[in-house]
Amino acid sequence: MVHVSNPILIDREPYTPGLSREHVAGLTGLPLDAVAKLGSAENPFGASPLAQAAVADSLGILDIYPSWTNESLRRAIAARYGVAADQVVCGAGETEIIATLIRTFAAPGETVLMMEPCFPIYHIYTENDGRVPAYVPLGPDFALPIQAYIEQLRALRPAIAFITNPHSPSGHFMTEADIRQICDAAGDTLVVLDEAYIHFTETDGSIHLLPDYPNLIVLRTFSKVFGLAGLRVGFGVAASSIIWPLWNAKPTWNLGQAQLAGGVAALKDDVHVKRTVAMVAEMRGYVAQRFSGLHAFRMVPQSLANFFLVEILDTDRFDSTSIFEALLKRGVIVKDGSIFRGLGKRFLRVDVSLQRHMDRFVDALTEIEREGT
């Protein structure tokens, strides 16, 4: 038998993505457009129109190797956010950059700090690569544990510390003062600030903090507000001393011509971004109003992301998996909270989407509350 150098890779449960419309349509017999896909935080308006046109135009150069440093996209990101091009690294989604960061800045056996619950990729990649995850539990009603996190930073001196703003899966927002406190306390620890959902907070995010913190890298993705989840494009911005090792550690030609063209064009699509952000903000309020009529379920407040948590209050009748499956039968895809380490069986994560999809979701919950699963 071929030897696997890291035995943890044999039996480790992989990341659990949201189900597809096609899968649920096959289960239920519903047409595709009747399925409410609320489990992957995708853009319900689809891909940026400017990006779609640019990808189509790139088809004529698919025979040509792209820049191995993703130069055109780095320059566009640098111009947009007021940094130098050598401060930018690009990846096939944020997830590739996260994996590369762990391998580059944490040696085997070193500690990687994160909140609990968190984006599962943080601890999955940490463990898969033989590093050690350490957790700081969130407070009551998912309050972000800033002071407890700082205490652990000082006590453990981890190689890497992940923070997410807005947080996933709660959607709660971290202030600039909070982020500065963490960076100040981190010392030589690399602080990885994941801003995958930052547009939905209607703030500018924290790239402007980089001149003050040489131990900070800010990650962004094109998968969410730009609608390019299927294209796989993400980036990180930091001091060039952090970026250069990442260039050498990443796969050489990690983004193709279509990805580069789509990313460059999407950065210019302010119309698509504004339309998406406005819809999400409106629908967060709309769903909160609709939840006022439910008794077995509660919408956890204060999310500023394009998703929110639902708490199951009637735990004698329901848990997250039973509700997840009951919603599937009714053509609604959400995320079973039990896949998030530390979240347990009382929560679902649900995307904010178009009103017809939100109505289908709340109507299904209402029916489940009344009749059972």
C-alpha cells in the first residue's frame, strides 16, 4: 500500500459545502428556479456583468500562460485599494491563500489561533498540515470575545491568528478599535483578517490599517458580492515582506487568463456591488420582521453579513439536522450548524437572498413549526 505521509488525511472529514439546486430539485421534483439556495452565501443576482463579458473576451488567449504572479489583477487591486502591487497576492479563492499562509508562516506543531465557531477551513487546513488549532469561544449570543482573544494571543504566542469580519457564521461585526487591539497585542504573530463579507457591512474594511501593522494581512474574495464563486478568485494584501514568501509558496500558475480577466473587470462593477449590498440590507430587515411570527425559531440579531444564524428554541422537537432535512423536502437549502465546530445542534446558517426565496424559507419554517418535520 502507498504510504500517506500524514495519516490524518485518510480519515479526516472534509469541508461540507452547501448543496446544489440540482441535487435538491432531483430529491423533490421541483423545478430549479423554485429551489431556494440559502446555504453557500452566493450572490443571488449572479456574476458581475462586467466580469462575464471580460471572461468571454479572454477565450482568445487561453493558449497563453498567464503571469505567474497574476500581475494584471494585482495591479488592478493595488490601484483600487491604494497599495503597491507587490503588496498583493492572488489565489484560486481565499481558501488557497489560507492554505498557503498556514504552510508558510506556521511550522508543523505550531499553534494557529481562531474563534469558535469559525469558518471550518481554518481548522481543517491547520490540522491537515500538522499544525495545532487553538480556540477562543464566542460569548453569549455570539458576542465577539475580543479581550479573551487578546489574552490567548499573549498566553499562547501562536504563529498565526485568524479573525473574520464580519464573523462567520454569526455575521457579527468587529470595530476598527477591536482589530487594532488584536494587532497591537499580537507581537510577532501574523494576524490574518478575513474580510470575505466586508462589503455587506457597508464599510470600507481594514486595508487602510496595513501601514500601521506589519504583522497584518487582509483577505478578500470575489466569490460573494462580485458573484464569481465559480471562477475561484481571491486576494490578500499585506506588507511586501509577507507577500513575497507567499508568491514562492503558492502554485506557480494558480490563476488562469479567465480568472484574471474576470477579477480585473469585477473590481470596476460598482453598479453590481451596490445593487447586491442594497438588496441584502433590505432583506435582512424583511426577514427579521417575518420571524416575529415564529415561536420555535429565532433569528439571531445583529448580522451584518449576507447570512444569519437561526436558533432552534423548541429543542424537544427539533435539532439542526432534522430542520435542515425538513427544509430540503420543501425545496430550501440552508447550512446545518452542526458542521461548524463549537456551534452544536441548535443553529442553522441561512443566506440573505431575494424576497421570494426568503418567503419560501420562512413559510417552510412556519409549516414545520406547525406540523413537525
